[in-house]
Amino acid sequence: MIWWHRSEWVKMRYISLFSGIGGLEGSKNSPDAVCEIDPWCQKVLSRKFSKAELYPDVRTATPPPVEVVAGGWPCQDISAAGLRKGLAGERSGLFFKMLELASDVGAHTIIAENVPNLLKIEGGRAFRLVVTALQQAGFTSVAWRTLNAREFALPQNRNRIFLVASKFRELAASLHRPVNQGAVISLTRASGFYWTAGLQGICYSEGYVPALKIGSSIGVPSPPALYYDDMVRKASADECLSVQGFPLDQFVDIPDKAKFAMAGNAVALPVGTFVMDGVFEAKNPDYITTDLFPTEGIPRDGVDFGSGTLAVSNKQSELSANLGSFIDRSINEPLSGRAARGLLSRLERSGKPCPKDLLKKLRDLSITPNLLEEASALRSSS
């Protein structure tokens, strides 16, 4: 017998693992404990959740008993851009530590997040291993869903897979309730693209930016570029946090390099809150009993309630294109000539498409001296 009623708020205690700067958090329920290894992220978490116990390492954490454990475990070994070692990788294998901790604290529900490639790596075997491990640990009802930040009024094309595994079918099913945000479109034209790309395409996006990255392979921040009002420049650290849905007052005194990494790692705040609140509100979508159907592969949206994989036919919400509302127009430092020349060279070699007006602007930047570049050159020669 389930001990709550649908649409009634339930005061569940929870802990957050691999917390980053938050994101996978309830709108009303605050965590009893957070766990994060990065010192700058710890500073942000201490501001946001001042009453929560803070653990620096999931491998040594001893959190209190709670009902829910939440965490976006590391994706570096799973992502398409990463090493693709799957769950055998040192970082992404920390999923099993999260599962162990959830059992130790007596949780009835696990809420998790990762990259969509988790559904595909090793031909789907890694994902099936995740589901099997959850069910064998007692979290018998497992639901997963791919959600895009653009479904939540954010101008970032960020798809992530969310899982809710619970001892209660109703809580797992809450993940598949409708998203009722509605699309937001900016009147001001603005686009985003990867200025460090070119050989595989720049992901030029009208009205939004492509998914934020953690950084480059050499440890340098690699935010997307913005193109608006005849301006081409890199997105600022604060703009990256904004398109993830975070209020900027939580990041005072945090250096930009750290903020870029935080934004690239984070769960988009309104998306994570939607997932978490579904559990805390015990929202059980009535239609899930009728919108299930068998599938041979692993669907982007699905459930396994103990008798095999079933697909869920969720309708994707309209996608927002409101980048113009997130741009700080006081920033007037254009993309450097060196960066423009590098991008043009990669585009020429790859033959990948680029809008004509942006291509012309990049060519102008490539031959126009940049005052900052000239100052740097003077300092180097003196």
C-alpha cells in the first residue's frame, strides 16, 4: 500500500552526490547532505545549502539515512566525446558507489542523470547493466527519459538522460508526466555555434547555443560563440551559467575559468527540478499505463518495471529559441583574428556548411587587427 496521495507534497529527505553546483535539486526539498570534490563547487554549494553536510569524496562519504539519493554521476567514460570506456571506466564506474551508498542509507528511490550516449555505448549493454544493478539492489521500478533544456525555456540544445529507480512504481512513473513549459522565442536575432569546431561542423544554431562543454582537451575553457547585431564573440562565463538556468548571485568571487567548467558539468536547473519534484510530489501520470509498448532496442524514453523494457511515447515539448534574451550586450570583445582564422581554416578543410553572413564576418575578423592581440604581441616583444 503506497503511503501518499497523488499531487500531495511529500517531505522526503534526500542527499546529493556528484553535486557540482546543484541542478538536480527540489524546488522545496533541500538536501540533508551534498558531495562534491571540486573546491570551487564546494564554495557554491555551501552558499546554496548552508545547512547541508558537505562531503568531499563519494568514496569516503558517510551520509545520514534518507529516502532519496540523487546524482549525475561522471560521464567522461560514457560520452561520445570522451574515452568511451563505459561503466568499466574509473570515473563513470562510480555509478556503483552511488548505488552502494543508496542501499546503505536506506533510500527507496534513486534519481540519476547522464549523457544520452549511455543508451548506445557497448550496443546498449552498459545501460542494461545499470538497470539490472538497480533492480537487483531492490529498486525494482526503473524509468528513464531524454529531456532537452530547450523544453524548459532555456536556449541551449542540451539533451540528457534522467533515470528514476524506485521501490515504488508510482515514483518511477512520475518521470513521464507532461512538460508544460511552452516554447519561448526571442524577437532579437541571435545564434550560437562552436568556434573551436569546424572539421565536424560548428553546430550553428538559430536562437540557441549548442550544448555547453566542460572545456577543451588542453584544459582551456571552450564556450560556444555568439553571433548577433554584427557581433561575433565567445559567450561569457556568466552567460553560460544563465543558459543553464542558474542565478548569478550564487557565483560571486568565483573565477571565470571555474564558472566555465561548472556550467559545462551542471544539470540544467529547471530540468533537474522537474525530475526531482515529480518524485517529491508523487506525481503519477495516468497515461503511462496506456502509452507503453514493446521495443527490441533501448528507447530514448522507457520503463522497466521488472518484466522487461517498454518504450514510452512521450511527446516532446516545443523547443525554445530565446538566446537573444540571455545575451549581455555590454560585452564588446569580438572573436580574435587568430580564432577566426583557425575556424575558417577548419571549415575550408572540412567543407562543412556555414551561413554566408557569418562566413563574411569571420573573414572580416580574420584580417582586422584586434587591439588585445596587438597589446599581447607588444608585451611579448618587450
